Amino acid sequence: MKKRPEHLKLYDELSGIIPFISSYLDTSAIVHLALLSPDGRIRLVNPTLADCLKARPEDLADQDFLGFMTIPDGETLTRRLASPDASCNETFLLNLVDTAQVPHSLHFRITAMGDGFLLLGEPPRLDNQNLQEELLQLNNQLSVLSRENVRKGRELERTLADLKKTQALLVHREKIASLGQMTAGIAHEINNPLAFVLGNVQVLQRDFDDLLAFINTIGDALPEIEALEPRLHADILAKAAEIDLEYLAETLPHKIAANIEGLERVKNIILDLRNFSRLDEAERKLCCLAEGIDATLRFLGPLLHEHGVSVTTDFANLPQLLCMPGPLNQAVSNIVANAVQASVPGQTVQVSTRLEGEDYCIEVADQGSGISPEHLNKVFDPFFTTKPVGSGTGLGLSITHQIVAAQGGRIEIESLPGKGTTVRILLPGRRQDGSSSTKEEKHGSQ
């Protein structure tokens, strides 16, 4: 036996409750009928109301009836449905908007029906037909304007949000441009005297080695000197004791070597500073991911020490990546800094690189507090932060997202509250001619 459609079952039920209205369900061209659930969702409509809304009755089932109204009229109906005396003979005007966004004005009455409501509507009737048409036309225009105002309001909100993002990015670009200029000046001013001092100390180490070899030669000849010139032998031993020659011969090479090591470290810091803050480099160039990330992590050393957090690295042997190195280092710095700040003393942040198909992947994983699900889709919004007031601007991840997107990449975040967060930067592997590298080329370069 063929199953009777659900909306026809509802017709049968309604006809059984109100027998005298059953003739209107399918035949009336005037009465617009809707049966609503307590929360305002459509259980059924008759063909007249469905035609008014430019839809089939079965397609309207379970849709929100308020979605077919202007905002003010939706609020009016919501108040009436919530009223204890919702059932009354009083008629009120509602403006419906069909699926083609054309408004229609109808007079409605409400009747409580079981656990829902029955709405009976009809077009307005005025003695003066011209006045009726003018009023309906004005009402329709107002309805359209109301919906248009809502649409434009939403567009304005989106525009304001885009302006905030643009403003934040412009401010950041000004800062990184200034930092790039300052870094170039500092590196130049320090490199010249540093190279001079380092060269001199290296020469001093060579000359001291020669001097020490000469002293050792004299030391080897002391027995012969003692036999030939006892007094000279005694003077040499006395002077050696006075200057503690044995101590000098043992410690000075270590001190000179330590000085050279310290100067080399300063030299590497300047190099790291240049590698990290290539912020004035707006064009793409080939770079080694591991070198840039290493430099970034060294500059984050004070932050790691402050929070008592350590960093481990696992860098795959990857071919050089065509990218904008300075901004990319800034993006990695922002992500690692967030991971460190979300961790507790004793925890570890893991930073790794690898290939995922054609993409270069930079992954930062922490064991920190994690991100709650309601905040996860907001972390890239400008000015959004869960940190205490004064502890963060909410721009770090937003700028990071802009930097990665500008390089044709994307960011993925996985997080569980109390379990930690993993952030992946995925960048397309590109050659200098702009074409994608093949897997064979990449594996051949490793």
C-alpha cells in the first residue's frame, strides 16, 4: 500500500480538528494557511500560501517561518506567539518576502492548535482600491528597503573588518621596514670593527703560538745554558717564576681561543640578525628553511629562558625554498612565541620541517593549555586574544596568516584543551621560474 505523504497526513489531522476549514486547505484562493510549531517552524502550508512564497508546500516543511518576514514583522510575530493569549480574533498585518525577494502584505489571525499555532491570512481589503494599491506599494518598498538596509549593514561590518585587517598589516609593514633599515645599519656598523678585532685576535693567537714555541726552545736549552752560564740560567728561572711562565703558557692559549669563540659568536649573532630580519626583502629568493628557523629560535632564547621552556628541532634535509625569507621568519617567530607562552615550565616545544607532497611543511607543536573549540575559528581575527589585558595585541597570528597567504601558503591548526596545539605552515614548493618542483627533483636534491 502506497504511503500517504506527510503533509497530506497533516491536512487530514487539521481537517479532523477543524472540519469546517478543510475546504480551504486545497481550494481557497484567498485564505493563506500555515500551521507552525511552538518555535515558529513550518509544519504545513496550504497551496495558496505556498504560491505566495513561490515554493512548493512540501519544500517549506520545517523551515523557519520568520525567515520569510522582514525583521520588524518577525519580531511582531515572535511576541504574539510568546503571548499567553496568543489565540484571539484580532487581525494584524505581516509582510512576507517570497523566495524571489518580492514582498507581500497579508492580514493574519492566530489560533492555538495543539502544541503549535494556526495562522490564517488574507490580502488586505480597502474600500478605496487606489489607496489600497498605494499603501501596499509603499509597504512593499519599505519592506525591500528594510532588507536592503540589513544587507548593507552586514556589508559595512565586513568592510570595517577588512579595513582593520589592512590597517594592522600596514602598521606591521611600517614596523618591519624600519626594523630592516635599523638592522642593516647596526650590522654594518658592528661588522667593520668586529672584523678588525677578530682578525687581530687571530693574528695574536698565531704570534703567541710562535712565541710559545720560541720559549719552549729556550726551555729545552736550559741544561746547556746552566752548564755554560749558571748566572744566566738563574736569571732566566727567576724571571720565569716572577711572571709565572708556566701559568701563562697554560692559560693564555685558552683565553685567546675563548676570545675568538666569543667574537665568532658575536659575528654569528649579527648574521642571525640579518637572516632573521630580512624584512626589507619583499621579493622571493631561495633560502634554507633550517637556517632561518635556527636564527629565529636563537633570538627567542630570552623568552625560552623566561618561561623555562625548551625547544627541540627536527629539520629534514630539504632543497632550498623560493620564498620571502624575512616575513616567513617573522611568521615562525610569532607561532613559536605563542607556543612558548602557552606552555608551563619544563615543557618542550617541537619545531620540525618536512615535505608533504609538493608542499614544504613547518610544524610547531606544544604541550600547553590548548585552544578551546569556540576560540579556534577566531585565532586569525585581528585584535582577538585570550591573553590578559596588556599581555597581547591579538595581531600576531593575524599578521602570520597574512604573511603566509601572501606567499601562496596556508596555516592549519589542531588543538585540544589541556593537550596542546600543533600549527603547520604549508608553503608551495616553487622554482625561481615560478613552476612547481617535481617530486623527483626534490628527492634528488636531498
